[in-house]
Amino acid sequence: MKGREIDFIPDRLIEEPVVFRGMTDTEVVTLMGLSLAFWVPVTVLMLMPFDMALFGTGIGFGLSLLSLLVIGSKLQDLKRRMPDGIHIVYIKKTLQQKTPFSFGYINQSGLWDIRRDWVVKRIIFDTDE
């Protein structure tokens, strides 16, 4: 190059690489953590009356992997038709519409009205110059 500027800089140079089923490392870790936090206590509590709580931990890990595969395929389909990063906005908007959580997106359109019953008459002032 010898003193010239770089002609080509890759667009996705700083982006996280895709590691599993179209998900980045952060998404995989987040989904796995959330699924472990859900499935392990549920399976342990379900098998506790049968004195098989340790077996419930193993089943919880297995269900976490299964849910990672299922959610990963759904997320892969969602990302396929959207630009990079827009899938997060879509998920937040959907959650805002279907749950009481608010992420600050405006979902409704409407008209503003001045609520007058009569037409305002125009007053013409005479100017003395």
C-alpha cells in the first residue's frame, strides 16, 4: 500500500462471529443460562417427591440443550429475513405487544384534535402605516 489509505475494509470486521445455529457467542450463553435457570429447578422440583432430585438435574441439563436447539432454529429463521441486529428490536416489540413490559416503542398511531365545536373566525387587523 505504501502510504495510501486502505481501499477495502470489511463491513463485519467488528461483529461477533456466528458460532452455533446462526447465533453469536453472547446469544448462546444467554439462552443457555436462561434455559438452565428455568429447566433445572422445574425438573428437580418435579422429581423431588420420588427421591430422584439428582436425576432431575441431569434431565434439566438435557432439556436446556434441547431448548437451545429449538430456540436456535427459530432465531435462525428470524434472523434470515432481517438485517444484522434488527431481530432484537423485533423481539422487544413483540414482547411489548404481548406482555406488560415496556421497551419504549410506540405501537399506536392516532390523530390529535383541538376539540372545538365551532369554526374559529379569522380576525383581520387594519394596519396604519
